Amino acid sequence: MELFEWYIIRATGTVAYVLLYLAVLTGLFSQVQKRRKKKVTSTLYLHESLSNWALILTCGHVLFLLIDSYISFQWFEVLIPFKSHYKMLPMALGSLAFYFLIMTVITSKARKKIGYQKWRRLHGLNPILYILVTIHGLFIGSDFQGIVIAAANIVPLLILGVLLLFDRKKTQAIQH
């Protein structure tokens, strides 16, 4: 049973990370599209759906950690940062990222109630979430080499940066 648990823990964590990665890309892409004055309804729906599924898979990841018989985590080791006997720092980063993800999804669903400006400030903290998850995955025992994760994260950001730069030059040319 231990091997099955290990695969499920790794799979839920990896798929949650990929979904979060795609949510970040669609969120950034929607910002580029907004600057271009394009409709982003379907992109934002995809962004929200990816974020919701990332949270669902992360909850599964946490639950499977709690039933893992090889390491035998106690609930507080998984849910309270810096309380784990196993790789304390990466586990703490994973716990903190879990709370950031919960906050992100809840505040996004309550955007109208809390106000757009407050939501925007809270949503602006999401790079912290993504960095925490990435470091957690790299140091807890990633299935991917660091260079693969670095390339997967840097290349799309460079592309989006070029798109934003191109849009800024295009906007400046139109204004003059």
C-alpha cells in the first residue's frame, strides 16, 4: 500500500502544481488581452476553473499525506508550518502555500462582497503563493529536475513580457 500512497501523493501534488501553473499563465494572458482591449470572459473562466481544480487536487494531496503509512504524518505536521519532523522547511512552505491558495480561491469567489480594490491587493500576493509552491516541490523531492522547472517557469514569463513590451510600444506609437 505504501507505494500506491506515494504515487498518489506525488501525482496529486504534481497535477495541482501544473494546474496552478496553467492558472498563472491564463491569468497573465488575460491581463495582456485586457490591455489590448479584448474580451477575456472565457479566459477568466478558464483561469478560475484551473485555480479551483488546483485547490481540489491540493486538498487531495494533503489528505493523502495524512493517510500515508510510510512517513505517518500527524495532522499538525501537515497543516501547521514548521511542525513537521520530515523536511521541516519544504513542508512549512507547502503548508503556507496551501493557505495562500485557499485565501486566493475564497477571496476570488467573494470579490464582489469584499470590493475590487481589496481583492486586487490580495490577488497581488499570488506570486508569493507560486514561489512557495515551486520551492516546496523542488526541495521536498521533485519528480522534475530544477532546470526543467526553471525553463517551464521562465520561458512563458519571457514571452508574456515581450508581449507586454510590444503592447506598450504599440500603445505609445498610437498616442503620438
